[in-house]
Amino acid sequence: MNCITASPLVFKNAQLVLENEVVHGCLAFQNGLIQHLDQGSSSVTHALDLEGDFLIPGLVEVHTDNFERHMMPRPKVRWDDAPAILAHDAEIAAAGITTVLDALGVGETDPDSVRGSEWDSVLSCLSDFVSRGALRADHFLHVRCELPAPNTLDLFSPFTGHPLVKMISLMDHTPGQRQWENLEHAWIYFSGKKGWTQKKFDERVAMAQIAQARYVQPHRAFFTTYCHEHQIALASHDDTTVAHVEQAFAEGAKVSEFPTTVVAAQAAKERNMLTIMGGPNVVRGGSHSGNVSATELANLGLVDILSSDYVPGSLLSAVVRLTETTHLSLPQAVALVTRNPAKSIGLHDRGMLEPNCRADFVQVRMMNLPNGRHQPIVRAVWRDGVRVV
């Protein structure tokens, strides 16, 4: 997608958010790569004046359910693949995300759900759009595997060997443990998000323990082996206890997604696992499931990556909120949504404003709010040196 130019393009009058500091200066890029950065002003007459706005690396999102939401905007309402992908891509880019792992769930006994349906046509459409350069963001895949579901392996089949798969996470949403330790919170979610009746919810809870006992271990063995053989990042999900983390680490997981307790996040840190927490958790001031606060973990130095999860626009808001409520500086908070997630999936060419890195940028202006907080506003986005927003 990169734009071939005869001479470098230049930003001037920008607050450049670097690895350890913010400097006022200019940045030049050419043919999709950053050429150089300088403090102070630029003498280039055609330089684009950012008017003192912040310039940060393009955001890197490793876990978002947003694509699924566009594919099924209402329970049992399945949208066509192409418009769903395009709408999701536009929303992602508008949030400043230039690299995204579309999180697609496999495994669900309800055939009317997104995660209980086949993915062949979706993958074909996404691959076609990627190959044509039709999308604003750089898209990859994060396959979320529901271990207790009997059809998980069958639904995973079209992902086998797929070149866009960068991460696989192991999930177990059995009510009564991990994320849904509190059954009341589980009922609120499944009734509201999936439209389950009380009868259906009660039936699922009764069936859950049986399915968990039968399928979890063989499915874990399959996916851990698959990730090892194909060199794909493996992530645990909703770790609650030290035992959960120990098991995932022993299986080769390098990432702990959304640990629900401080002790689980501490256990992940001790094993050099990267911890992902949700941007909505930060913005809301707590977990919608009643689990540990992401801000609390950030204050303890236990957050490595932020994910927008179910609200793409939460990433930048969460970055700013962390600078207001924790000890994190702006460069440290920005790293949670740029450099750190990029490295977690082996993409070392992006997430930083440094020479020879990809020309993925977000121009951000800060608005002062009446409550004393600040709201980041995305004014423009470039991916591979091409403006996409």
C-alpha cells in the first residue's frame, strides 16, 4: 500500500511521541518508511504543519471483537461479509488503528451465533480484500478457541495454515469460573449480548460442566501443539488463579489476556508473560464482569498491552486516562498500544517513531473537558505512508 515518492514527505510543528520522551519537531518519511526525525522546525516549504498536535505511531490492536459485531449486529441477524469487513475496517482506522488482529471466535453449540457458524466465506472475503490492498488498516487474525465447545476443532479447520493467523487464544467461558465466576454477571452478559432467555441460560449452565470435562483437555493439547509447530503466538484467557497461569506458561503461552485477579497478573509477570488488559476497563474505571481493574494493574506495573476489546475508540482514551490516573508517562502509555503489541506478534517494523520503521502515524489533538480530563481526537491517520483517514 505504500506510496512511492521522489522526495520525502515531511511533518512539521508536531509533538513527536518517542520511546522515552515527547519532543517538538519534524519527521520525514518516504516510500512507506520513516527517514529521519529532528527537533525544532523544518525549512521544507511543502511540509505539512501539524499545528502542535501529537504524532504517535499507528496503533496496533491484537484483540478486538469489533468484526464479529459487524457480522452479527443483532442476535440471529447475519450481515453480508464484504460490507461487514469494510464497516469494521473504517471504524478501526478512524480510531487510529493501523494494524489489527481481527479476533474471530470458534466454538459454540448455538448454530445461530457468530462463533457457532463456519468461517470459510469470511476468510475468503478478508483474504481477497487484503490481497487487493482494499482495506485502510493492515489486517491479521487472532483465533479465539472456545475449549469446551464440541465443534471447536471443526470450525477451526479453515484457519489451518492460513497466513494471516498471528495469535491463538485458549478460552473457557464456562459459567461459574474465570471471567464468569459471578453467575449474575454472566446472566447479564448472555441475556443482553446474545439474547438468551432465562431458560436457555439455565440449560447452558447445566450443560457447561459436562462439556468442560469432556473437551477442554484434548482441545488444549491440539491448539498448544499447533501453535508450537506453526510458530504462532499462544495466549491464555481470563486467568484467575496462579494455577491457570502456570498451566498456560507450561504449554508455551507468552501472553495472558485479561487476567481477572491481581495474583494471576503477578504470576504472569513473574514468568515474563505479557499481560493484555482492556481499554474499556480503563475508560469505565473497572471491569464490566466485576473483575480486577486495569488501572489497578497498571499502577502495579502489571499491564504490558491494551486492547480495545469491544470498543475500538477506547484505545486512545485509555492511553490518556492512564496518564491522568497512574504513574505512566505519555510515551509509556502509548507503548501499550503500539510498540508492545507489535513485538508480541513478531512485527518489529512498526509501533515506533524511528528511522526505517513503517510510516504508520496518527495525528492526535487533545481537547480539554469540563471535568478536567482530556479527550484525544484523531485528526488524521497514515498507513504505509498513505493517508487513510
